[in-house]
Amino acid sequence: FFYCLCPLADSLNLTAQSFVPTLYAKKKSMQRTKALHRITTEFWRAGLLMGSACVGAIALLPFLSRFFTGDVLVMSEVNTVVPFLSIFFAVHGVFSATEGILLGQRDLGFLGKSYAAFFFAVPWFMLQVKKTALTG
């Protein structure tokens, strides 16, 4: 389900990268500011809609799992990830839309610094999880 649903929200990223540069390239004015604010709001709404649709699809996972396996243990294991997937997909649409808006503005300083921070933060966090798991 994860790889089937991710492209739905990821498409917002690509769409924002298509629309935002034309607005961002215009001369700074109140009209440009309002247009950028409006398109940002619209993409956040679309992100919320996509996230809600994905969470709805994830909520169906316990009912659909019986069509893919007859093993009760497999179904129960699959059902344990439903809350985590729901949390992820609840914010995935808005995050994807926001990332596309940031990339479309051509001011990549913030995004570059965020990626650099995550390049170190995520492995550190995962090593902490591994350390905790190994120590019991």
C-alpha cells in the first residue's frame, strides 16, 4: 500500500514545481505576494485532501488484507502498521506540496540546509534505535 499511495501525494510536489516558478519569477509586488499566498494555500488544501484520501485507503487495509493472504498471523502483523501509516500519510500530502513550493521558488537555501540536517539526523536517530534495540 505504501508504494501505491506515495505517488498520489508526491504528484503535488511536481505540480507545485511547475506552477510556482512562473509566479515567483514576476517582479515583487502585492499582486505577486497574494498570488503566491493563494497558490500555497491551494496546494496545502490539496495536500490535506490527498492525505485524507490516503488515510482513508489505509483504514481499509484491515478489511482488504484477507484478499491477499489467509494467514491470520500475517493479517495481524499487517494490521499493526495501520496507525503508523495513517500518521505518515496524514501529513505526507502537505509536506509534499510544501516541498514543491519551496523547490519552485528557486531559493533553495532553506531546503538545502534541511536536507543536510536530515542527512546527519536520520542516521543518528536510526543508530540510537538500533543501540536501544540491541541493549534490550
